[in-house]
Amino acid sequence: MVNQIRNRAANPAGWVQRATQGANRDAYSLVFNNGTPVPAANYVIRPYSAAWTDAAIARKAVRFETRLEFGMEGHRFFDLVRWGIAAEMLNKYVASEGNKRVYLKGANFVKGKHEFFPIPQEAIDRSEKDGKPTLAQDPAYK
């Protein structure tokens, strides 16, 4: 499966093409070399050739490929939660980026709490049956 992803990514038809900026922010020209599109970066993508003998190495490779394949699609947080490494990875990110971005200073991810969103109070209030709410707030958010 991982090599299928890598083979698909190695297809030059899907690569971002180099462009040069025009007179304004919306104007640009795509770059060609003898009629062939010039890629925006030096893409070197090859299938894995050696068999994985260690489950940890295979897991790391699959997670890396998933990160590349779905980059900018909004899946990363849910992958980290599903794999049970959200607190580790997000706190590592915040520790690094907190020095560069004021709004991240002092932020932290709390395992067991931040994997889920709180139930909106309005939903709890409207869930009444026979005068009693049928929904209860997650204890982590009380």
C-alpha cells in the first residue's frame, strides 16, 4: 500500500509546476523547458525497495506517508488521536512553535481531554426528556 502511494506521488503529472510572478499578485507565468513543464521543486520519490523486518519501522513509514499524502486536508489531528500520539506530537509542536508565535505561548494539549470536543451546552439543554437532560457533559470539561 505504501509503495502504491509513492508510485502515485512519483507521477510528474501531479507535481506542482514552477511559475514566475507577474505584474500583480494574480498574474503569473508557468515555466516550461522545451514544452515540458518544469516542477516547482526537485521531487525525488521512489518506492521502498527493501522489505520491512521491524513493525516499528513499517509503522513509522506508513505514518510518514499518510502525513505526506493527506497534508493540508485536515486529517492530521484525527490520525494523531487514532494512533494515540496526539499529546506527544502536539505538545512537541507547541514547545517549538511557542517561541515563534505569541498565541501558542504556554499552550498545551491535555491527554484524555483535548482528543474530544465538549458537548455544547445548548445541546444538553435541548436534550430533555420528561424534564431531565438525556445528554451529560464529558467530565473532563466540567
